[in-house]
Amino acid sequence: KINKLLWKFIFDKNKVIEDEENEYRNILPNDVFNIISDISGVPVDKIKNGNRQREIITARHIAMYTIKNIFQHYTLKAIGNMFSNRDHTTVIHANYHVQDMLDTNEPSYSNLVSQVNKRIDLMKEKKIA
């Protein structure tokens, strides 16, 4: 029973971060999916699933990167599970890839990540206020 409860707590996709000190405490992973979908024009189901078109992969990688950075208490496996049970190494690869693209100022990644961060900041302010 304890393992089931622990599993549910760790892998609950809509778990709100309850830490009072965390500025993202009222943001859910689904909020991140919706923001990236709105900005990129890629439907949430395609971001989560296995389509390998370039614009979908870009949106998926940025979603993994953003979720990993906001929800630091989530394991890589938990994040991978949000994306049709992808392996934790896929999440690692996505994070390295996005960070590399940001470090080299790749415009498609820089613009999308910047817009996502602005929307999340606006969402934080609205939910905290």
C-alpha cells in the first residue's frame, strides 16, 4: 500500500507543488503543455506522443526542458511518463539539446523558450496575486 501511495504521489501529472517558498507552486505540468501548444501551434496530444516531425520534436523538447526546470522534484522517469512513457534518457537528451540550442542562440529555440517563460511568469503573477 505504501509503495502505491508513494507512486501516485510522485507520478501524479497534475500535482501542484505545495512548497510555500516555491514560486511555481500553483502551476501544473498541463499548464506548461497548454502554453507550449498555444505558442508553437502544436496540439498537446502531439507534443505528448511519438510524432517525429521537426516542429513537434522542438515543442516536445522544450516542454520536457521547461517541466524539468519548474518541477525539480519530479524524477526524469516521471517526466518521461508524461510524454507517452518515454525513457528517462529521452528527457536527459531533450534537456541537453535545448540547453545547447539556447547556448548557441538558435532562434527557433530561443524565441519559443523566451515566450514560454514570459507566459509562465504571467501565470505565476496571476495565481500568486
